[in-house]
Amino acid sequence: MESPDLKKTSALPKPASRLPQISSPPRALAELQNASMNARSGIPPPMASTKHKPSSLPEPATKVRRTLADRAGDPVTRRPTAPQSSRPLSSSVKGTVTRKERGFSASTSTSRAGSRPASRTATAPSFSASVGPGAKTARPRSAYGQYAGTHVRSKSHHSTARPATSMYRRDEEEDDEEERDFYDDRMEAMEKQFTAFKEKMETDMQKATDQKESIQQLQSRVTELEAIRARLESVNKDLETDLKDAKSCMKTMEMEMEMTKRNTAFEADDTRRKYRNEIEDLENKHEKATRRWQSEKEAAEETVRKNFEAQIDKLLRGHKEQLDKLNAKLSKETEAERNRQLQKEQEVEAEYASKLRAAGIESDAKQRELQLVQGDLTNVKSELDRERALKTALQGQLTESTTRNLTLESSNTAMKEKINFLESDSQAQSSAYNELHRRMQEAIEAAEQAHEKLRQEETLRRKLFNQVQELKGNIRVMCRVRPAHASESDPAKISFPDVDTDSKEVAIQGPEKISATGKDITAAYQYSFDRVFGPKSQNLEVFDEISQLVQSALDGYNVCIFCYGQTGSGKTYTMSSPDGMIPLASQQIYAEAKRLEEKGWRYKIEGSFIEVYNETYNDLLGRSEDLDKKKVEVRHDPVKKQTNLENTVSMELDGPDRVTELLKTADKNRTVAATKANMRSSRSHSVFILKLVGTNAITGERSEGTLNLVDLAGSERLEHSKVEGARLKETQNINKSLSCLGDVINALGSAKEGAHIPYRNSKLTYLLQYSLGGNSKTLMFVMVSPLQAHLQETVTSLKFATKVHNTHIGTAKKQTKTA
């Protein structure tokens, strides 16, 4: 009985067949016909050129046999029983059919060739062995168990019976044996395919049963959800009813609130009008009182003003009368004194020719005294002018009138003393004037001698000063630790062992580490420089140490002062702040130039500001729109050991204020950006160049010095700064130029005279070529951060500074000329 489930068409897609595709078997079990034995008499004549005769009826559709894979999902049906053949079957075929009906039992034959008896061709009739095929060597079989000369497609399925021969029975037995072998293999393959198909059908039936159970469970779940939905709909209806009630209550409350607001607004308007009226009444009363008080005040001020004007007029009249009397008296005394002096000169000229010069000197002294008296009169007149100017100011300064009167009284007393002095003995005045003139001449001669000696001492001072600087070293290194901000925490352990003596050492304690034996190990670093400044040091204290190098620039040397350190360590503050090195150096230069004017020196000072950004020169004093248009060129003069800049703005500086303006302009154009290490990190090197050209008209000397003040960009590691894109390129160029600077300093310290120095490896070192070499004095500031988070960068900076400190360059040469 077949299962009804198998008859239903499955909705699932047909699975891909894993069974091998079976080709049409050869006609191995077909009995040999007369045509296969080359019986030409039984071969029908050839047909015409056309395969089929033309017919007016439509041809039936060609039937194509479906493969087992295509029939995998079809319901099982019984095959129709094959019609019985009138030809008797051989015993081997009957045995095969019998085994199939018993349930596809396994075939015992494993190969077509192995199941044959070994002596099937050993015994044969003598006639067949001598006349038939047995007399010939057997042909090799094909893949289907047939002879190579008899391909299955070459046989005709509609051949006529071949005439009987003497070998007919033996060939029939061999064909039966081949058919039996072939069907054994075929049945074995069919059994395997059927077993796989049966297992797949059982699996599909189990899946179908599981799906039915899942559908039943889902249907029960749907029923439960429908019940829940019904309950929720009833609850929703109840909530909607409650919402309508709440809205109606809220509407009622809003109406009541609106009425309350309206009533409150009416009451507030009434109260506002009431208070407005009261305020207007008070303002009217206050205005009347203010006008009354103002009128009384103006009357009092007018009275006081008139009294003071009367007093001032009285004082002015008194002063004018006194001045007139003094002028008249002075004129008479001057005229009398002049007459007496002329009379004395005539007498002395007649008797004492040698004293003529003394008389002239006395006359000159009297003339100077007259000029002094006239100057005093001018001062008195200027005081009167000031008093007239103060007349208007006195109207608003009632409390200062007493002080003004005291000042006028003291002036009157001083004038009376001067008048009394002028009324004294003229002979005593003449002797006093002669003595003063003699002393003045002696002082002038002594001053001339002192100036000459000072010029000689200045030349000697410059020579000795340069010798002292050379003894200190032409390249010096100083360290400065910036103070920590209030927002910064976790400071590093930095100490200064000799802070009370020389202040030349700094010690840093590294982080604690655990050794292989389990002990705590703390690394300690100690460095020594020419000078170390702690966090409490000020810029003025730092400048006192470098002021000597600024003096060397005035004396005609090339000087370079630069700040090195990580970003955020205080380099820009040290160099460019209002009390930084650049403003203080400018002030010292102008003060020293003013002092040297007494010794015959005149200085011309020019300044320029260059930026080195991404290995490109930029003029910070030019217009920002011209940065990409004008290319700054650096030209070196190997004879004068000087550097000249082309396509840059060079300003003549006439005072420290001009330098301050220059710094502001450069700061606006300088390239800065935010990194993780510093919110405003300088992304370029800035070089402030001062050219100092001095000439001495007395000695004919000429000096040409250059002062380079360099603020280097912050050195930082890429993993710490966390930059990318354009900032990454900037950091790489900064680190490259700083590395080239270290290479140049190392080469200067180790190379022999005339050896190659790699100045051209970086734009920065090429610009500072004559300020770093043997013809210069160099000072390096290494700036240090006080934070523990920057300890690695701090140690790296101090190691580089130590390397520079151990470098010794040649002796600097002065750029002077003698006329």
C-alpha cells in the first residue's frame, strides 16, 4: 500500500541529485543476429537519401527519457510489466531476473571479465576450432565488453535474422555471459542509487513531520496572541475614555486659569499706574530740589571765582611791577658794570698788556651772567604764562589754590635772593667768574684727555672682552626649566644640586622600574651645562647671561642664539615675549650704541625676520599674499663671511619701539597649529636677523656684526603629537632640520680645518652657515618641560644639549676694517 503523502506534490525545490548520470547501456544482452555476423545475404538494400518518407500527417513529439535526478520528487508508481518475448531466454538471463524479483540482492560478480570461466574457450567443437572464429586470435574488447570492430552504434536495431552458421550456439553463450556481467554491474549501481534515494525520502518525510508540528505550535501561538490583542483593545478603549475625561478637565482648568490671569493682569495694571504716578511726583520734587541746589552752587562758584580772579590779578600786577623794577635795575647795573669793565680794560691795556686776555674773559663772564639773568627773566615770564594758563584750571580746582599761592611765594623769595646776589659786590663776582672760567678750561682739557683715554680703553676693552668670551667657549649651552601651569599635574622630579653656588647642574629622576630580581630600580640622570635656570628664574636674569654676546655683535662678530626643546617648553616665550631675549637685546643694542657715540661710533641697525617652513624660506615682514609669489634667496659672501637675503623686507630700526612693531608683524604671519602636545605649536623655525654696521669717524674703524636670534620649532615624536596629513609632513620636516642642525654641530666639533660641513642638508643650517661656523659665537638654550609625561622628550633634549656642549668650534674672527 503506497503512502498518500508520497503522492502529493512537494512545494520544496527539488534537491540536486548526487547520483551519477547513467548513460544508455550498450545492447550487450541482445542476441547475435545474422547481420552482426556479416551475412551479406541478409542485409537489406540501402534506403534512399531521405531518412523518412514525406507525410502530410504531423509527426509525434520526440520522447526524451528523464534522468533519475529529474524523477527524484515524483510519486512512486509501478512499472508496467514488459511483454513476454516469444524467444526463449537463456539460463543466465533467467537467473538475473529471478534475483531482481527477490529484492535486488547483491551481485557476486565484481567485473565483467572476472566472472567468466577460465576455460570457456578451451573446449569447442573441432569444426569451430578449425573453420570458425576459434581458429583466429580473439580481438580486444571495448569498454562495453564488445569487440572493437563491433561498436554499438554500428549495429542496426532493425536488422533481419542472420543465416544460421556452425558457430551460432557458441556465440550465443558468450553474449549471454557478457549480458549477465553487464547487468550485474548495472544492478549493483541501481541498488546503491535506490538506497541513497530511500534514505533521502525518509529524511524528507521526517522534515515534513517536523514542519507540521512547528505549524501546529505556531497556530496555537497565533490563537494566544489573538486573545491578548482582544484584551489590549478593550484596555485601549478604557484608556481612550479616560483620556477624553482628562482633556475635558484640563480644558475647564485652562479656562479657570485664563480668568485668573486676566484678573491678575487687571490688578497689576492698576498697581503699576498707582506706582507710576507716585514716581512721577517724586521725580518732579527731586528735579525742583536739584534746580534749586544747582542755582545755589552756581552762585557760590561765581562768588569764589570772582574772589580768586581778583587775587590772581593782584598777584600778577605785583609780579609785573617787581619784574619791571628788576629789569630797570638790572639794565642800570649792567650798563654801569659794562662801563666799569671798559674803563678797567683801557687802564689794563695801557699798563698791563699781558692781562688783556683776562679782561676779555671777565667780559665774557659778565656777558654769560647777563645771559643767565636774561634766562632767569625768560623763566619768570614762562612761569607767568603758566600761571595765566592755570587761571582757567583754578576755576575747577578750589582745593589747590593754597598750594599755588605757596609756590608763588617761594618763587618770589627765590627772585629776591637772586636780586640780592646781583646787588652784591661786582668785584667779588668778577673774581668768582674768573675762577669758574679757569676751572672750566681745566675741566674741558681733562675731558678731552679722558675721551682720548676712553677711546684707547674701548679698543683695549673690546680686545680683552673677546678674549674672555673665547675662554668661555665659542659655543655655550644653557638650560632652562619652565614653571608648571596651575592646570598641569604630575610634575617630574627635577632638582638643581648646585643652585646655591654655580647653578650649572640639573638632575632628573626617571620612572621606577622592577628589575629581574624583583627590586625597584629608579634611573637618575644628571647633566652639566654653562648655566642652569630653574622654574623661578625670570627673563631678565636669563638675559644677563647672554648680554655679553650681544656686546660681541656690536663689536663686529657673528652671534647666533637659538632655543631648542620640545613643543610647549617655553621657547617662544623666552625669545619673543615682551621681556624676552629679542626686545631686551634690542634695548641693550640701542643703549650701547648711544653710549659709544661719545667715543665717535655711529651705528646703522637693520632687521629682517625669516621663517623656515617645510624647507622653504618665508619673509615674515612682507605681505601675506606675496608669500607664494616672491621666492626668498640666500646668498653667501665667502670673503666677508656674511649672508645676504634677496626678495625680503629689511627695516632700518631707529629705536626699541620699532623692534616691538616688527615682532608683532612677524607673529601674525608665523605658521602655528594645534597638536596633541601643544594647542599652539610653532610649526616653523623663525630667525630674527639684526645687521649692526658701525663706523668711527675719529679712528676710521668700521665694524660689521650680525646677531641671529632663532626660535626653533618644537621637536616632538610622531606617536606623541598624534598628527596626520599636512601636520605629519610639517613634523617630519621639523625633525629633519633639527637632525641636520645636530649633524652640523657634530661636524664642526670633529672636522679638521677645510673639511666638508653639511650645511646644505637643511634650509635652516644653510641660512645660519656663517653664524654656526668658526667665525661666530653660538649660544644654545635647551628648554625643558617640568611634567612627568614629557620625561622621555626631556631626556632626549638634554642628551642633545650635552652633545653640543662637548663640541668645540674654531676661534671667532672680528669683521672690522680700518680706513
